[in-house]
Amino acid sequence: MMKKLMPIMLALPFLLLSVISADAGVTDKPVSSAENREVLNQEIEKVRIPARGVISTQVENANDRVAVKKNVKQQPIDIEGEVLIPVNLNRARKPALIRKQGYLYPGDPKIYPMGRGRDDLPHGYLFNYDDESTEYYLGSGIAGDEFGIWFQSPQAACSLYAVDLTFYANTGGGTIELNVMGVGAVSPDTVAALPTDDSIAVADIFGANLMGEDETFPLEIVATNDFETFVFPDWEYDIDVGRDIFWIHWTKTGEAPMLLADSDNPGNYLHTWCYFPNHYDDWGGGWLNYGESVGIEAMVRCEVVFYEDPPPSVAGVQMNDTYRTDAITLTAAASDNALDPALEGIASGNLVYSVNGGPSDTLAAIVSGDTAVGFTLTATVPAGVSGDVVEYYFDALDLAGLYARSFPTISFNRTEPTQPDANVLIVRDRVHEDQRDLLEKVLDDNNFIYELWDAHVRNGIDESVLGHGWGTILVYGWGSSTVPMFAGDTDPGYANFIDGGGNLFLTDMDWMCASSAGCGDATFTWASGDFAYDYFGLASGQNDPGTIEIVPITGQNVAEFDGMSLELDHAAYLLMADAGWIDYITPGAATAIFSDGSNTVGATMDHSGTSGGKAVYLSFMADAAGDTVATGAEWDYSQFATLVDSVISYFGAVSPPAAALVGVGSTRFGVASGTNSGTVNATALDGDGTLTSVVVKWAMATEDDTTAAGEQVWSDTTTEAMTAGTGDAYSATITPTGFTDSSTVVYWVEATDNDATTSVSEAGSFWGTDFVSTGAEILYMFDY
């Protein structure tokens, strides 16, 4: 699966700032930043905090300080993602240290709390989100080559506690020479992407060495594809970075290790820089950003201890695109962590939104929760119409008066179906680019009309879409997450769809892996209340028993699938090795419909006894059934096409006819004075049956024919049968009675098939003008 097989290619970057916030003891006088910092340093010395399950220890020989990684017990994590650090009973009266798991990304503006007269500047720190999934490694670099990753706290002043780095395991370990540097003559947050023939001079990139002059430590890397943590207090260093930009810098001592990277970051800065003195001379001879685009991030992050109160953290929850036009409640998650517990908490919040790029409106948010479980901000935007784009963010003020806002501004679209007459909805749920959009292609090949919803692009799906009126929903992808599995999962509307008589089909070899239970070689057991049990009729499933490249599949038990032969060829289809993560299932109330010879890999459950529909789950990537054609250049998907046809037949799904206007030859736009008829050309066809009628309909209005309120008055709709031509062509001549130079005619085509389904084309129009031909041989036209 995608997370198990990492396509290794050109390396890109990712970095993030982890927060460690420590509570200082409450005193009877204000505590200065310097005093807070000293108190926290003492607390860190007393309670050494393991970072992400690993900690570095100091080597006995102080002259040969090498950070050594060792395993420690994973710290307990609460439901809000905080690692809770227990304290001994004799320290129970002192505040416990709490490490926040919500990592902050660097390079964002500094804090400007409310009330300081800085309305012209950003109101708070900005978050730069990333999915933390490693997708590449930085394959460049040999001995003597250097990398630099810059950070800046978007919150309060802090000390650098640890640096976490992630290296590609397949290249083994290696040694790097690491240090922490200040900013040089050129600040990296002022530099845009550099062309390949430009760079920054070596002397201008760094300022002082924050670890001490000429201080550099050799770090022995144990490449594991996981974060390795090196703790600065273990090296007897207390590095105060305040709010300033600082660099994590290292020099390679060989080709290995190779840093992992993530390409999915919408940031506004370039953080990963490199200097290759031994090769790539055409890069200008100095420091250059790694990669030529914004938002590629190396897998390096820093952990800091704040000695000033940070403002609250606010993260807006993404609303998916929707068919809804009613009022919608939006939410944000917030937390606050103050040095003085009495000042910890969210005092108030707002939703700031705009519609279609218009002026912003502010709504007071309802604040719920507490410091233990976190806070939730909610506010409701008014009703709108299809086509609206709603942009929004949340802000919050904590009890200390510090301000923050969510970043980036996010948005959702109010939309509507493009094929409202379709019976079938396809839901693309994390479809990989190498899956070649085959489900859509098979239906397109057969002129089968369907509606399409890409849950990844549209940030999810909801009941307004699932419950629109489709008879069948087909879901496919690689790691689908919109279809729930367990009772505690959020169901966007699939259960109601099936209960109402709809038919659901899901094919995905990684549905289990993408579930809320997580991935890994595991056996899942389902019970009443779980979607997998109640709707797919499954008792248990085995996730990821191992990669199998070629898998023969045979249909059974149900007429539409019985005897069907499929051969999955994962490597050839997905163009990568070790990608065949097929799962096994054990039916409960379901009927097994596909087997690999030893294990059930497909099942169906018929809910018609309770007036429901059918639900089919295939625990394999069905579109991988096929092979390359003789030339090896294309994929033969005839096996998959046979399966799709059988699914359509099993569900009894139908396609409405397709109807479309043809502009060539049709009467459009303005027409000459005296015109009293128009020509309409169209195409119509039915992908799964025959057409029973194709008609053109029109209505007419005259400019001066209005109501007392000034609204245009339209005539009754007139219908006329169209004449079939060659192939799927149809035509008709319409003669509107009473058409004048000030009239307008709007027309459209409707096609009906033998399933009694009807499709409507887009609308066309023409209107009268006062143009009268003079009979001249030349016509001069002004077109603008």
C-alpha cells in the first residue's frame, strides 16, 4: 500500500516545530522571561522527557560526545494527542510537564497580541499543516556536502530542546556533523525560489554558531524510517533561540544517510537548503534551496521549551464541499498552555468568513471544553446557494489576552450534481494516480451516465451528496476512508443510503488499513453496531497478510459473479513492486462471492428483507485485474470491465440517456429582423438500452411583456419531436408563434429511454434584432 511502499525518487523537504510547554511554579510576584527560562531548565534537568519514544544519552567520554539512540517505553497519550509526563509522588505538588503533540511548522510570522495597535500586521501565529507522510528521500549529497533547515517559533520565545531527524532505512546508517546556527547576512524568509544558476554566498547564509564557536558533534544515525531524537541538554547545551530564525545544519561524511522528505506542504517559505561544494557546480557555487518550488519540506523537526506564554493554538476543521444550501455549523479545535495555570484557557473566539470573495463577516463562536480535553469553537454560517464559495478561519483569545487564529484560511463549495438524472454515483476515495481512473473509463466506454465525486479533492463527503437520490454508489480507491468500519466511526450517510434501498459497492485492498483501528498485520473482529458487520455482513478480517503480486480470483455463489475469473497483477498495474496488499475476510451474515482459492476476498449482503439495498465489499483492488497488452504500453482492463458490468447488473443500476445540443447548424445568438423559425441540432443516445423519444422544448418571451413587478413573462413550453439522423444525431425546426425583433427563445432537448429515465440537455437560445440586410456583397462585423 502507499504507506508501505514509498516511491523513491527526487528528494523533497518537511520540517516541523514540536512544542514542549512547561508549567512554572506559581509565585507571589510576576516571573520574568529569564526567570521562567531558568525554572524550566531546572525542571527539564529533574524530569528528562523522552521524545517520541526515543531519547539520546551522553557518552561517558565528554571529549567524544556522540548521541546514542535507545528505546524507552512509549509515553501515554490522551485523546487530544498530548503526551502526559508522570511525576513522582514527592513532586506531586509541582506542575507536571506536558508535551504537546500538535506540531507547529516554522517560518510563520511572529506573534502580535491584541491591543498593541498592530492591526496592519498578522493577528497571530500562522500554522503550516502537513500530513507527515514520507514520500521521498534526499538522494543527493556525498562526503563534505551540507544541508540546512531553518526554523522560527511562530509563538513565544523559547529554548531549543531537541532535534528530530528521519533518515531512509534502506541506505543504512551513517554519520553527520551537526550544529545549530544563527541567521547570516541573508535571512532565508526573504528569499524566493532560486533558479538553478543562482545561489547565496557561503559567507552570507549563517551567523554565529549557537552551540559555541566551531562546536560540531558527530551523530551516528541508525536509519529506521522513524524520527531519531537528539536532546541538547544531554549534550550539556542550553540553546536560547527566542523568537529568532535559527538553522539546523549538518555536513555529510559520506553518501549515507539520506534524509526522508514529504512533498505535500502548502507553506509559503523554502526551508530546506543545501550546499554541494564537491559537485553540482552549475548551481552557482553557494547555498541553494533544495528543490525549485515552495513547500517541499525535509523530515526534520525541532522541540522547544517556551519561557514566555505562548498564545492559544487554533486549528480550523475542514468542511467538505456539499450540496447543502442551508445554514452550516463550522468548527475549530483549540488549546492553550500557559506558564501560569490560572491564565490557561480560551476566553472567547470568532468565526471570520466571506462568500465568493466578498467582504468578511465575523460571528461570535461558542466555546466549549476545558484545558484537560481541549476546546472546541463552533459558529454557523447562514444559508447560501449552489455555486457559493465560503472561505473561513477561526480566531481565539486566551485568558492571558493572547490572540491566535487558524491558518491557512480554508474554504468549501456549495455545489450541485452535474448529472442530476444519473442513477449511479462514483465516489473516488483516495484513488492513486496509477489506478488510471478505470472505473470511470469503463462506464464512459459504454456511454453510461454517472455522477462523480472525488472525496479527496472535495475534502470528504456528506449526506447531502450520498442521499441525493442515487440508486447505486460505487466507491473505489487505495485506502478509502469515507466508508465507516466500526461503531465509533463517523458515517457520512452510507447506512441511511442502504437502509433506504440504495446499493453500495466498495473495492479497496486497504480499507482495513485506512480504518480508525490503524494499519499493520492484524486481525479485525466486528460485532453488531459496526458498519462492517451490520451492512457488509462481515465477522472478521485479516489486514495485510503479506504482499502478493499475482493473485487469481474466482467468483462464486451469486449468478452475476459465479465462475468469473480475474487475475490481479499489482506490479504491472501500479508500476511498483510489493504493492499487492490484498486482505482476507470472514463472512458473517454475508455471502462469499470471491475467493483466491484459500480465502474469501469478496462478499455481499442483501438487505431487501428490511426494505434496504445490497452491499458488496471486495477486499482487493479490482481494477488491478488485467495485464499489459502485447506492446506493453497500455493496460488491458477487459477483466475489470466484465466485473463492473456484472456489478451494474447485480444492482439493477440503469443509465439515463445522454442528450446534448450541437452548436453547428443550430440557430443561436441574435438573428436578422423578420426571422420566424430556428433550427436545433442535438445528439442523443442510451448506454444501456434504447431511446423511446427525443424532443426539443422551448419557451418565448418578448422584451416589453413583463409583470407589474417588472419580471419577464414567458410563454407556455412547447414540445416538438426531433427527427433522427445518422448515428446519434437529431434535428428539428421550431417556429415560435409571434416571434418579433424584441423576442427571445430558450430551447433544450429531452431524451427518454426504455427504463423510463429522462435526461435534459443544457439550454440554447436565440433572439430577434432590428438588423435588415441591404443586399450588399460585403458584411462588416464588429466582434468584441
